[in-house]
Amino acid sequence: MTVELLLGDCLDLMSQADVVVTDPPYVGMKGGTAIKGNGVTGQIEESVALGDPWGASLDWVSRAWDACRLGMMVFCSHHFIGDLQAALREYVVGLVVWHKRNSPPAQNNVPHFSNEYVWLFKKTPGIKWRALETFYDIPMLQAGCFATERILKPGTKKALHPTQKPVALMKELLRAVPDGATVLDPFMGTGTTGVACVQTGHEFTGIEINPGYFAIAEQRITAAQHEHRQLTLQEAAD
């Protein structure tokens, strides 16, 4: 199993892969609102909406499409779900809904947005699309989009990365990826897709522009590789 981790801008570093699976910066996000509360949000001291700190755009889409051989799975929110679809409209296979069971309560008189989405795009045959459901409700999530394995800022209850996805969700999506295929994540973040690839036996290439997130991803994926090797040795011994 090969893992390649690259620090830098994905527009400069993207290379060929079988499937792109990624959670890019969301275009059109507004925010900066601190969310505090009890109940499902009681376990999070403070959760801050991203806003648009990266100046998010869809400039990366055509580069990723050129890089992939079979197709792409791309996370999005309602803010740009139509724009992302339009970018590759003729290649759309379907839309996956991820229900965030413990999403924060609605703020500022807007609906309670408890879902995020994953567009599925087919380039050539090979991805096992039928292995996927169109709705996932992954249990045991903490408040918001944070996974139970979320990474906190040292000495706080604040999430270090604001949009970390659960490993269990990424593993469900990877069920459609052929055995031995290479997965490219141009926006690796703290490495959740990479951890899921290691656990499911897929080759992985991850790119991250933020050095702090890159270091965390490197640590998490290295730990996942070590655990995978130990399990493999144990299974061989049994």
C-alpha cells in the first residue's frame, strides 16, 4: 500500500490518480458566528462558522478532473451545490446526502441545516457506484460536523480543524472505489480520507497547503499504517 503526502498548493501538485475523493473549501460560506449551547452542543465549548478564509473557488475542479481516471466524489454544502454540479453536469452519477445528526441549532432565523452533500461524477467505468447509498446517517457524531475522533486545539474543547469528517463516513464512500485504486485528496486537511484509505487498503495521495494540518495528517496516517500492519501480522499469526 502506497501513501504519498504533499505539502503545498494542489493546483501545483495534483498528479494522476484513479479517483478523487475530497472535501474542498466551501464556496459562498458566510459566518464567523460563535455557537455555544447545551444539549447536543454541550460537548463543544465553541464552534465557529468558517466564513470564507481561503477565498474559496472552483478553480481546482478542472485540474482534478484532468488528474482522475475514473471519477470524483466531492463534498459540498447548499451554498454551492448547484455551481459544483454545473461544473461537471454531464458527468453526474448522483448526489449523496450526509445527515449530521447532532448539527448545531439554527442561528439568525435561518433553517436548521443538518445535511451536507457529496456529488458523484463518472469519467470512465470502474467505480462501483451501486455500493453506495444516497443517504448516510453515521452514528456517534459530536455536535456539528465534527467526528468522534475530532482533533482539538491543545488544552481546549475547540476543534482544531473546523470541518473534519468522520472516518466511518469516508470508509462508506470508499466502498465504491476498486481494490488497489489510487485515491487523490487535493484538500487533505487533517488526513481523514488518508486514514480511511489505509484502513480499507487503498493507495492514497494527499495534498494540503496548511503546514499545521499537514503535520497532523502525517501523524494520523502514519499511526493508521502502523495499526494496519499490526492487524495484518495478527491475522497472519491466527
